[in-house]
Amino acid sequence: MLEDTAQRILNGEVRALARAASWVEDRRPEAENLLRELFPRTGHALVIGVTGAPGAGKSTLCDQFIHNFRAEGKTVGVIAVDPTSPYTGGALLGDRIRMQQHHADPGVFIRSMATRGCLGGLAAPTSEMTMLFDAAGRDVVLVETVGVGQDEVEIARLADVTIVVLVPGMGDDVQAIKAGIMEIADVFVINKADLPGADKLERELKSHLSISHRPDGWTPPVIHSVASEGKGIAEALAAVRAYQARGTNRERAAGIWSVRLREMLRERLLDRFPEHDFVAAGREVAERRRDPFSILHEWLGR
């Protein structure tokens, strides 16, 4: 059955891809075996990460990217990481609703994923989902983070190119500079650039960029866009391709994979321990019947 599913995915069957995506999101054993089978077919998709504050227009920007890539004949996979519903634990499908004009296009596959308590703007299985879309032959994989604040730096460990979307006039414009987001951006997009303050925000960004130098020598360009009107989209994609054209640095790729492997190991270790183990141990520590270090050593010895 596993080999059959893998072959159907390689043949471009959307239903098989959708089933496999559910396996990945639900962390089912079949998912790992399937990805092990498909992994040799990965490494061809361009993975673009899109992050930024809520209301910055990330979904609208992604929607325009999809439109442009499809016009070029490229297939697209979208991983839209949404906030978790407090009632069902599932994703609030805001991003999929905004991109619904593509729902009937077999060249576009959109998957909404809930964060389920994960920090950093991504869901835990996002890395595996990216591998799945890559193996399925998608030319481009767009990963849109949840947009919960300033700690969404995990995307830089996953994407080939990271776009940080900013909007003028949303509080303290230099807040993004304080947050570490400056360091992960390969391209800055000032969206809703028809609003007052766009030029001021650009000056602040460029001022910061002039005193911070990346190890790879790249200076992130600052693009103005009005995504709702399709303005600046071509320029943003040109900037993405300019960064991509530099080629993948083997050391950077190795560094990214070392971090991803560390995260995958951490997730699998946590999956081996049922929740009631943590609750029971927490009670013992809180009541001072045991110390936390003894418990950790006991667990590591399993």
C-alpha cells in the first residue's frame, strides 16, 4: 500500500497527496515510512517562506505569487500555518479562504495547518510537509507563517528564501528590527505601500541594513507593494529569484539541516512520552517529592 501511495503521489494524483498530507499532520507512522520512500525525489522545489505581523497582507501576497507562478506554468504547493482553534484544536482556515480562487486549479495544492501550541510561527510537521510537496513535484512551495508576533524565526531554518512582510504605520516601525526578524529576511516587502509612512519605514530598514552585514554578503532588497492591486509582485519575485540565483551554499544547507534534524529529534522524543507522564512528574516535583534532574535522567535512560 505504501509503495502504491508513493507512486500515485509521484504520478501527480491530488487525492493521494491529500491523504499523505493528513498522515504527516497527524504524525501517523505511515507518514515517516512514506517520506523515507519519497526523500530521494526531494531537493527540486523552491521553498519560499513568508512571515510578518498579522494584517500585513501575507495571504494576499501569497495569492498574487500563486497567480504569477501559475501564469509561468509552475505548480505550487501552499502550507498556510493558521492559529489553532481553542475548541477543535484544528486550524482556523483564514488563509485558505483568502486563496479560494485557486481551489479548482489542480496545479495548486493548499494545506492549512494548525500550530497546536508550537512557537516560532510554524506547526511541528511543517518541515515534513515541505518534503512531501517537494517530492510530489511542486515547483514552488510557499510557507506562510501564522503571524503571531515577532518570534517567527523558525521559517529561516526551512525556506530557501525568506520574505518578511511589513506594513507602514503599525505601531513602532523599528519593532521588527528589535525582534531578530531583520536577520532572517532575504527580501523585505513593504506591503500596503500606498499608506503614509512607507518611505519612512524603508529609510529605517536601509539604515539598519547599512550597519549590519550578513556573512554571505547579501543585502536584502526592500520592495514596495500593494498586494491587493497586484502592484510590486513582479519586483518581489525578481528579488526572490536574484537571491536564488546565487546558488545554494552547501555550508548553509548543512547548517539548516543540522538544526532541522535537532528539531525532528526533539519532537520524536517528546512524542514517545504520554502527556500523563509530564502531569504526574510535574506533581511530584511541585510537591518536592522528587527533583527534576532525577526524573529527566530516568526518562533519558528509557
